[in-house]
Amino acid sequence: MVVRLYYLEPYLREFEATITSVTGDRVFLDRTCFYPGGGGQQCDLGEIAGMRVTGVGKEKEEIYHIVPGNNLSPGQTVRCRIDWERRYELMRGHTGQHILFRAMQEQNPELSVAKVDIDIEKKSLFFNGEFSWDMMAKALARANKVISSDLEVRIEEVPRDSPVLKDIRIKAERIADETVRIVRVGEFDAAACGGVHVQRTGEIGGIAVVRVVSGRQASDWELQFEVGFKGLVRSSQLALTTLSLSHMLVCPPENLEATVRNLNTRAEVLADRLKAISRKELESLAPEKIGSFSFYSSLLMGADRRTLNEHAARLIQQDGTVVLFCDVSENAYMLVGCNEKLSLDCPALLRTGLELVNGKGGGKRHFAQGGGSEISRAEEAFNAIKQSILDRLSSEFSCG
């Protein structure tokens, strides 16, 4: 069985090992400091005999190292080096996640972890339970106090049936081994974990929450965070964004939340009024007659899009009817519909406008819809589609 140096000497950066077998790009060693990933922490990268290790994984009780295009042989002694900067950031992020979640549980004991993903590009904690920004502020302050206290982080292994496990955070169904590895952060936290951690909390250098998103990957919430200097940079950027917004809204930063809440309330009232105005406009909309064809078109603002679709669907039940509606709010939304007896290609007509608003869309031959982000060109797009429809209807009428 391979000797797992990443547990025995987690701060080891270079080591020598003997190759036990090679299968294609997979290299097996008798001892390794390369962590294969687990507990939400991504695997290590580095070099073996000067060749890049692009991945590490487990195969039963052994650990393989992916070394593309290697010329290594069993029995060969090799010098190995892990990417220490990467590993150390992952260690700090993983221990930081333990501390942050425990601090959150102090505020709300009903919270539970769904998943953890500790990587260089993004560090995420997926959890279930009730969330509030007040809870988050208190938990973050508590977590950073624990980090600055420079508590010892201890590792211990206990039998799977040990009574000690009743007092720690553990997902027993995810543990296949007969022993359980426990990570203790002073007297503050204890959790079952197979990851690699720092020895003292002070090494983390602080933790910053950079984003919270609801309903992600079979969980109620995804909390994204950073540690150390990265966390300082991101929190500084977010603080400057807050100051910029408070300047734009002419309110002190401490009143920003209340100001935005009031603006949202006013926006909801205005949105309801716009929807009501749009409904009245649709109800009073008269068609443009082109021979035997009836062409309904309208450029609206803040309309209820479900109402638009339903109204268009009703109109095109009438023989010879064509509909073009465009709504401008958070994006430029357009729909083109026609009676199914007509030979118009609605998706093709829609594309005439979508190209102008950097949009996407599609649908069936007699009903298509889509939207784009360039709302400043919505009227231009509407007119382009309208002209295409008028040209086509005029041509049909002339031929008729």
C-alpha cells in the first residue's frame, strides 16, 4: 500500500519515491505527497522526474499520478515536487471553510453542508437552511476572530464506531474506511474530513465572503469565499463597489441597503403600472390591413410577457393574421407569430431583429420568440422585423 506522505508530512514540498507501476499516463509510486483530492479539496499538481503531473486520483488503495507522455519505468527512483503555492492555498481554503461553516452554525444550528468545492479559481460552500445577511455578518466576524487567534489545528484518527463521533460534524454514509479522520480547530470545531489542512488558523490570513447565490447544485445556497491576500483584494473591490453605488445613489454606505430596498419597492409599483398600460394598449390595438392580411404590431415597455404570448396566440387563431410584439425591460424581447395557414417563416423573420440586439431565439414556423441584451437597439430591431413582414405581406398580396 502506498505511503501517504500528504497526511504524514503535509508541508513536504519535494520527495523521492520508487515507481511501482506505469499504465499509460498513470504512474504509481510507493510513497507520495500528491493529495489525490477528496473532501471537496481538489488534487495536487506538480512534477515527477521533471515531467508535469496534470492530475492525481485513487484506484482502490493505490494513488495514480497522471504524467502525459512519460517514459518512466517500474523500479525507477524519481524526484517529485508538488506545486506548493497551489497546495498551500487549497489547505488554507479548506481549513477556512471548516471555520466559516462552524461560525455559521453558531448563528443557525439547523444549517447543513451539501457540498464543498475548494479550488484555486473558486472556493464554494453549498449548504441548506435559512440564510440572512445579518447572520452572515456575525458569522464572518466570528470566523475571522478564530483565524486571528492562531488556534492549533489537530488531526486524529478514531475507529468508525468510536463514541467520539457523536460530538462532531460527520456524514457517515460518505466514509468507507474503518477509521475516521477528525480535524479539530482548537476547541472551536471538530469535523470528519479527509482533506489536507494547515497546522494553525493564523496561516489562513483571514476569510472573505465574495458572493452568495441561491438554489445551486441540489442545495439552498452557494457561498463563495476567498482567503488570505486574495480575500483581502476581493473584499476591497466589493467595498469600493459599495462606495461607488452609494455615491451614485447619493446616500451614505450604511444606508445603501435601505435605499435599494425603497428603489425596488418603487420599481415594483412602476412595473405593475407599465403592465396595466401595456394590457390596455394590447386590448385596443387595431391591425394594419394589407389586402386580406391583418398585421398587429406594437413596441411596448415593461409588459407582462406571458400576457404578450397569450394575446398573440389568440390573435393568430384568426385567418390571415400576423403578429409582431416587442417588449423592452431588462432585455429586448420579441415575438413573431402568424396563422398556421400562412407560409411565413417566423423564426427567420425574428432573426432579422435578434441580430441587432445580440440576441438568441427560435420556435416553430408559425410562432417564434427570443431576446437580446442590446436594449438600445430594440426599436431598430423592431422596425427591421416589421419592414420584413410588410415586404413579405405586400409581396403575397401582389401575387394574390
